[in-house]
Amino acid sequence: MLPYKTVAEAATALGRPLTTLEAIWLNYSADKSDYFLYCHNILFLFLIFSVAPLPLIFLELKLSDSVQPFKIQPKVKLSSSEIFRCYKSVMKMFFLVVGPLQLVSYPSIKMIGIRTSLPLPSGWEIAMQLLVYFLIEDYTNYWIHRFLHCKWGYEKIHRVHHEYMAPIGFAAPYAHWAEILILGIPSFLGPAIVPGHMITFWLWIALRQIEAIDTHSGYDIPWSPTKYIPFYGGADHHDYHHYVGGLSHSNFASVFTYCDYIYGTDKGYRYHKKLLGKSRWLKAVVPMYRPR
Ligand SMILES: [Zn+2]
Ligand SMILES: [Zn+2]
């Protein structure tokens, strides 16, 4: 809870007028506890899990011909009832694991020093912290995910996430409860090492899940803005991991491609892309050879 109640009190404490965003933050958060502000993540996650996958799911169900060229595994088509079954399972885990985890993890957030106070961080500071969080998460997640592909980890835990060989957006958080808990560690590590403001923390949790839904969407859209993010794996990279399934020793990273490149776990993927490229080239060239 902020130590001042009015804009004038806050301006006196800061020694300068508040920016518009700081005044909005003060008006919103002044009478709310830090715990309540932290628990906003439960609502954000519920909305993201429920709404973010909808546009592509809607296009697939209603306008499948127009989006077909961008579908990574075009032969796989889930019915609306199969898609709804996936969403129901995700919501069950959300109410039994994700939500309660948020409710009880507040002391750790307080301990690492996530602040709700003024001044607000600059846009640059938020962007830099988010970049660090993504890099730390990507590296840690790579190794935990790789461990989950050992015989024991796969059979006991990770197999659930791989039930979808051609993933859809709703399947991004579809996992065994133990995996949800374990993969909370990489997400928590960045803010623990470089603690920031609660707004940065909200953005981190939201963007990480939106990114996961994007990489599980099953579509590789050529004009997606994510194509401009250096080393971003995207749907094509992670889809291959699901396509190969339990035997997969390819594409473990959650966000970027460089870990798989450095540790040589993208060889199968690169070979697959090479073959795909060749078959597309043949399809384009062979019709030109017409017998005289
Ligand atoms: Zn996996
Ligand atoms: Zn996945």
C-alpha cells in the first residue's frame, strides 16, 4: 500500500509533479494492499488463457481455407468439442494449481522486493527488465525441459503436455500439475535476480503466457510482428518439438532459438526444414518439365 493518499502528498514526497501514469497508478493503488495488487495476476492469467487463443481458433473453425496455408501441420484438424475439452482441462488446472499458487506465493514476491511504490519505472527500464526476464527464463526453461525429456521425467510428468502433437493456443498451459509448479521456477528467477515494479511483474507474467500461446498456436504467420524479434523461435520452432513427440531431442527452448543452436539440439529441426524446402522447390519446379 502506498504511503501517501493524494497526488499532492505524493508530489511533495517525490519533490516533483507526478506524470499522468503515476497519477493514474496512485489513484488506482493507494487504498489497495500489495497482496491484492499481486493477486491481479490471477485475473490476468484467466483472461489470457481464455481469450488470447480465440482469434486463430475462430479462424480455423470458421474460415479454415483462408488460414490453411499458414497452418504448420495442415492435416491435423481438431473439432470444436476437442478444443473445448482442452480448455476445460486447462481451467481445471488453473483453479486447482495456477490460482492457488499465486495466492500462496506472495511472501516470496515480498521477499525479493517487488515494489508497488512511486516513482514508476521508465519505459526503457521496464523493457530492459523484461528482456532480462525472458533471457533467464529461456535458458533455465531449456534445461528443465530437457530434463523432462529423460525417460522418468517424460513418462511421469511431461507426457501430458505432449498429448497434442499438433498444438493449439489453448494447449500452451496444458500440462501435468507438477510441470506447472516446476516451470514456475524459471518464470520467478528473473524477477528474483532483477526485482522491479509490480507493473513490470504483471507485464512479465502476461507477456510470457501470450508468447507461450503464440508458440503453441499451430500457425506460422509470415507478417507476425514477432518475426522482427532476433532469435525468436515462434510457433514453427516449438511445433516441431510437439510433432516429433516423446522421442524429441530437438527444440527444447521456450522463447529463443540460440540455446538449441549452441547445444546442438536443433539438428533434427534444421534437417526437417531443409527437406521441406527441397520438396517445396521440387513442387514448384517439376510442373515446368512437360514432355514434348
Ligand atoms: Zn517437451
Ligand atoms: Zn509445448
